[in-house]
Amino acid sequence: MSAIQIIETSQFDRLASEAAQGPRLRINHNFHGSMEDNPHRFLNVMLQGTYLRPHRHLLPPKSESFVVLEGSLAFIIFDESGRIAEGYELSAGGPVRGIDIGPGIWHTVFVLSERCVCFEVKPGPYRVSDDKEFAAWAPAEGDPSVPAFQENLLLSWQNLQLSKG
């Protein structure tokens, strides 16, 4: 891996094209060299309709930072029971462009634009066995109830935004 890596919008187009070919409608481009590196730095290119099951990074505790470089998304934080506690619109052109959350916070994102490109940073190393704890109150990826869950999630988030004024 080169010591200098440039982030160019042409990358976004290529990665979005790759994401469209996969069932998850998203793809990461890692800037870190290995899964053992610390911190992990990557682009997360997500297309509208992708589903990120609500999760948290508790054991081991990991903070996470997101900065939107293109598009917009709803960043949703939940309480322990799965109710939306907070929600933010992160947008490359808006007043809120990123968020940094501490360990153990239940969260997910919902892509609002056709595609959204985020720059993310979180501690490594990455091990699939303990990277994240998925919420038992949310359907797993691929579950037939995901579209209804996402629709309810979006409506609840929109209502929260309206109540903020």
C-alpha cells in the first residue's frame, strides 16, 4: 500500500458501480494496509436501499467517526430497547457533515440520496468475531422483514426531525 493515497471523485463512481453489482449495495475501500492496522480508515460507498443492521462496538470498545463526502444519510442512534434516541442528517452540502460516536452506542445509517460516500475511521484490528454486536431487536441482513423495518425506521426518523422543528 502506498504511503500516499489520493481520494478522488472518480473513485466514487468506480466504487458505486461495484456496489451496484453486489447484493449489499455498498462497498468499502480501505486505506489501511491490513485488518491488524490501527486505526482503520476507509471509504464506505453506499447506495440507496442498502441495509446496515443496527449495531454497536462495545467489546472491545471502539469509537467511530463518519464524514460524508458525497450525498446524504440519516444517522440514527438507538436506546437499549431499539427506540430512536437521536437522529441526524449528515450531508456533504449541509450544516452537519459528520459525527463521532463513542463505544457502545447502538447506531445505523439510512442512505437518503441516490448514493452516499463516507470517510470512516475506527480502531483496528478488525476481527469478524468481535467487531460489532448486532441488535437482537433488528432483522438480520437478508431477512424478509428488512424492507418493512427500513420503512418504519425512515418514518420514525422523519417524525423525529419534524419534532425538532
